[in-house]
Amino acid sequence: MKIVTTNKRLVSLESAALTDIIMNLFIFFFISFSLLYTFNTNKQSEIKVNIPKGTANIEQFKGPVTVSITKDNSIYFNSEKIELKDLTKNLSKDIEKTKEAGLVIMSDKEASVDTLVKVLDTSKAAGISKLGIAIETIKQ
């Protein structure tokens, strides 16, 4: 008499389903974070400014509105070149957002202090109370 053994193959699809779920989550987060970075309003200005170094251990202040001063004393408002007389007009376009979030001034080391002071005075006259000057902190 021949004894037949039944060997049932157990196929487990749990690992394939788990892999599929993890892959979908990875794609979801990858797309979400890339969209958050692309449409981030708090991105720093693309103007290349050689900012001064400092040793102060201060809290990072990143306002959505940036004014950059290059070494040839050119003024950029959110990556758009402007004249000093037009700074008040540009700040007053969205004054509520600027008052709430503040203004970051990125001044080159070689820029004139006179230009920096004029930008600070113009910003204060426009009603901006939160002002910050960008520095590069030195790691000690």
C-alpha cells in the first residue's frame, strides 16, 4: 500500500502586502516633503551675501521677508532688486504678514554700515517692530 503524503504549501502574502504598504508610505512622504520644501514661504533669499560671523548664542530668527544688502550696496527685497526709496512701498504691500513674522536683514560684511542703518530706519518707519540681522554663528 502506498502512503500519500500531502504537503500543502503555505504561501504567505503578508510580507508582500507589508512591502507594498511601506513603499506607498515612502512615496507619499517623499512627495509631501518635496512639496513642502518647494512651496515653503520661509525659504531664505537666494542672493549670495557674505554675512558676518558672530559668537552670540541666540535663537534663530527666520522671518519670511528678507532684505539683502550686497557688497556693492545693492538692496534686494525677497530676491528682487529695489532702490532704498521703494523699500517702504514693498514692505507695505503685505504689512500685516511682515509685522507678524518680522524682517530679516542679510548684510554683506563689506557693505556700507550707512546702507544698513538706512534700511533699518526705513523698516522701522514702515511699522516693522520685529527686525533681525543675519549672522553666521561660529561653532566653539
